[in-house]
Amino acid sequence: MTRSRFSRRGFLQGAALATGASAFPTSAPARGTAEPSGSTWERPPKQHGNDLNLIVIVADTFRRDNLGIYGPRWLESLETPNLDRFARQSVLFEDFYAEVLPTIPLRRTLYTGRRGIPAIYYPQHENVQLPGWHPLYYEDVTLAETLTESGYVTSLISDLYHQFKPGRNFQRGFQSYEYIRGQEFDAYGTSPHGLLDVSDIVPNDYLRGSPGLHNFLSQYKANSNLWKQQGESLAQIVAQTATAWLRENFRQRPFYLQVEFFDPHEPWDPPARFLEKYLPNASGPSYIEPPYDTLELPDAIKQRFRANYAGEVNCVDTWIGNLLSQISDLGLYENSIVVFLADHGTLLGEHGQFLKGPDKLRRQVTHVPLLVRTPTQDFAGKKVQGFIQPPDVVPTLLPLLGLKPPARATGSNLWTLVTGESKGDRDVVVQTYGWVGAVRDKEWSYTEIWKPEARQDKYHAAPGAPLAAYKPQLYNLQQDPQELTDVADTYPDVARRYSAKLKDYIASGEGKTEGSFNSKASFDLQEGLYAK
């Protein structure tokens, strides 16, 4: 097995297309070194809508082509019967793309309806160091805050542990919230006598060439020893927690329930009954954690990675199906807007790569499902074209509840694409991950380093790793819809044209994505105390 580099935690940590401490300076020296002095938050107005409930279900790292309704699946034998059934009852958005990635920056746009590009880097008290990876701004107005002020009972149920790390505030506006512990590097279980034996997951020679992987897998194993006492998967525990909440609260109309499934995010550790469908009689190390870097791997390991992911998807579909069945049994489809979406997808060996990353802003990562089911079923099964992104979700859903979006939201109500009142006015969509940005339309997809001050020929791929050249990438979507062949050198004029589009969009957001992390009233009080 040929290995170039691998450090899962390191890739997210750092320097890489992330903090830019050594490679990319921040755009303003004061930013990241001193917290903004504080600002004000405008309470959402009290409104009265149509009293429809809202249930939003999010799956992390869920590819669009997991679902057959979008076209050929990446794996023909993949089973997602529950979401397939739900999709036939829903409006299907064909052109839903991520905006600012990954997990935390995207949730900020999804919860607030506010654009995240250009993302700003603030140092964090944790391993992950990325532009846009920080708490909600004090000024932000969330969907939960808007609905709480409008008389909704609001609740968040999530196992997305990045949301509830110390200092995070993504529960803001929810009257109740329940966090399911144990994903990834969540400090849930402990192994006080050192690292645990993980030879059942990866062989020792793989560990030796993978800095930090033993720590990660040891934490995973300590965590799973705890949560497996409650269920076969964390997806099961999340779904059962959500169904229990519904049974207890479904009469408290109107309500808003946000359910976050971290699966099928890696580690890809499907229960045996799901793995068996895609890799019968699996044996040997389980290889639940794919590499973030580009590696030459034996076919058997790549096959295991893909089978693990397929099993995870099947497992998530099963437990979301359990939740959807509860919604149906309680009669909630008759008076609720129910939404399913993903934040981003993942590579499964395309370009020799797995997972996501700044250098992987291609269709498999950025093009994701969005399904919206309404009680009237007027548009059930309709496939809607036109670019839509996470900042549009709040401004699109609130009017369906008879409510106005917060003034701070910058996204658009794109239900007009569904009704046929418009065909949309967006020619392109833009995504960023770290300091790399992508711009695409129906014909081309282009990526490059977007930070003007960071225009260098090199970037860090992981702390301590050698510098590697980042070359802009261009894909002809008419001839190469899976974005497998880079043609930037063949079409330099096209690359320059789309580079200008990317820069123009980012420039249009300057000043719109800044904020503060404390209240101006609190700051003024402190100033007054100090003056005395």
C-alpha cells in the first residue's frame, strides 16, 4: 500500500487550507487576535402563521446519488427504501448545493438563512481550525428563535458533537435540546490506562503510517463501548430519541423539531446486518475510518470503505424510516412541513480520494438532496430545477408556515421555483471549504484558492506535511458530469472567466459575514464598571 500522507485530525486542524497561520494570513491582522467588541441582537417579531408544524431532518455526509429518485445510484444495489418513499411524496430540488463547508459553517447558514461566504477565520479552542468554523454570531437570528417568538414549541435532537462542544451555541432559540453523545472524537468514553487495542479496526502497519489515527480510533472505541449499550448505532439512538419526543409533544401544536444525524459521516461502522448486504462474510480489520489524503490503496481496502459507507447509508435510511413511520402514525403528515436534506456528500474513490476536503469541491461532495413534503401534496413528486443553497432554506420554509423570515437573512424564498412563478435568476452557485472556492453552472465547474492575500503556489495539506502545489481545476459538466477529468490546461480562457465569477461573488459578500460573539450591552456595562 503506497501512502503519501495521512492525518485525519491534522487535516482538519490546520494549517492546511484552514488556519493559514503559516501559509495564508487572515485578511485583517486584528481579526483572529482580538474578539469584536460586541453588538446587538434584534428579537424576532411575534407573528401568527398557519400553525403548521415543521420537522427538519438532516443527515451528514449523505450523497445525492444515494437516492434512486435523483438518477443512477453510485452503487446499484444500495437500499434506501424509506427515503425513496418519502421522496415520492415530496418536492425534490434537483440543484441543491452546499455553500460554505464543512459541518459548522454550513449549519450556521442553514440555521440562520444568512450567507457564509466569504468565511472568516477565528482561532478556536479545539482541533478544528477553519474559516467559518465558529459559534453563531451574537447578531444572528435563528430559525428556532423566530419560531419560538411565534408561539412554536421548539426542540433540537442531535448527535453532531461539533454543535455541542464547549463554547458552541447552536442550541440557541430551542426551548429544549438533547445531545446524543459518542460520535468521533467526542470526549465521552475514557481509556485511562492509555491507548486501546484497535487491531480489529486497522493493522499495526497502517497505524504506524497514520499519525493521530490511533488516538482517534481509541477514543472511538471508548465511546462505542458506552453507546452500544443503548443501541446498534447512534442513528438508532437519535431516531428513537426523536420519536419519543414526538409521542410526548405531538399535540403541542405548532412545534418545530430539528433532528441532526451525524451518520453516515465517518467513522463508517455499520452494524453487521447492514454491512452483510454489501460485503457478505466480511472478515479482517474493519477499516471504518477512510483517509483524508490521496492514497494508493489495495482494491480490498477500497471495497471495504465503500461497503462500510453503503451499510451506513442503509442503516441511516432504516432509522429515518422509523422516524417517518412515527410521523405518519401520529397523523402529523396532515399538519406538518417535513424536510430531509444533507449538508454535503463524500468521495468514494473518485480521483483516488475519499471523504471531503478543500481540494474535493466536486459534485460528489457539494451536490446534495433536498426533499420538502407539504400536507396538501399539491406538488408531490415534482422535480424542481434551479440553483438553491442552504442560506435559502430558512427564507423558503418560513413562508410555508405563513411567517416572514428574519430581516437578517440573506437567502431567498425559492418556493417560486416549485410553483412555476419563476425559473430562478441564479446562473452560478459558489462553495468554499477552507481557502479553496468553487463556482459552477450547468456547463462548467471551477476551483481555485479564493483568498486574495493567500495567492501562493503552495498550501499546507496537513501540519508538518511537505508543501504541495494546488492547481486550479476545471471540469466540463456536459461531457464529464461526474467531474473526473480536469481540463483547466485545455481551456485557460474558460478558467479565467470562471475565476472572475468566483472572485465577484466573494467580493459581493465582504462585510456581510462578519459579526461578534458578545452583546454590546454587556460590553458597555463592563466599560462602565472599569471606568468607575
